[in-house]
Amino acid sequence: MRHAMSLGLILAVLWILLSGYFQPLLIGLGALSVILVVVVSRRMDVVDHEGQPVHLTGQVLTYWPWLFWQIIKANVDVAKVIVASVAGSAPVRPVLFRVRTRQQSELAQVVFANSITLTPGTVSLELKDGHVDVHALTAAAAADLMDGPGETPSEMNRRCAEIEERAPAPRTAAAR
């Protein structure tokens, strides 16, 4: 039930932010739409701990600001690479490599792979068997994701693993 309530709250906030109209009729229709979507989603049995990972909320709220800062830094780095390439002073040398994930659950591995793709200059190509194949625009971007000496995980890999480690286990239907 808490997953459905979380979905309803997120949809309602998103609707209000995107709508911008605060007239009673439109708010009522928006509320009706949110309720209908939640009911249909529950009926389809797609509202669960993976689709609505409420158990990760506390950990993700500390991860998102860090990821946002990494996205900003990567944007600046990509802009520098493009300017240098256009000026002819440094050609772009893309790198293809594999990173071992430190996360145990599929959900946390997907969060890691998506974080890589969200960061400009890097794209997750495939997530399979505890590894992510990554394409990076530069060797420096690749170095930020590769494990350090002694199998020390990269900062992003470590932070995604911490989200999973610090999160309480999701409640299953049998535990309710």
C-alpha cells in the first residue's frame, strides 16, 4: 500500500508542477487522474519495491545532489573536449571498457548503470553478469569510473553500493 501511496504522491506533485493551474475544476480532474492511474497500476500489479523503491528514499536523497554535481562537472569537461577538438588542439579519443558492479541487487545495478548514462561523456551499453560495458568520450571520463588500485571501486560505484547497503530491506507481500 505504501508503494501505491508513494506513486500517488509523486504523480500529484508532478501534475501540479507541470500544470501550473490552480482552479478547483482542474485540481479535481488532476486528483481524479492520479487516483485512476494508481488504481490501474495496482490492478496491473506493477506497483512494487522495484517500480516504486520507497525503501531507498533516504539514501537516494543524499545520492542525487552528489550525482547532480557530477553531471555539472562532466558537462564542463565535455564542453572543453568539444572546444579543443574543434580548435584542432586535441582529437577526441573515445574509450570502450568494462566496469564490475559492486551492487548486489538488480535495482542497484540499474541505478549505477543509469547514473553512468546520465553523466555526460559516458554511456552504459550493456549491464550483464555484474558488469557494465561503458563507452566514454575520453580516457579521463573512463578513469573516473574504473576501479582504482587494489580493486578500490570508483566513487560512483561505491556510492551506489552504499545506497543498497544502508537501505532497509524492502517488505515483501509475505512479510506484510
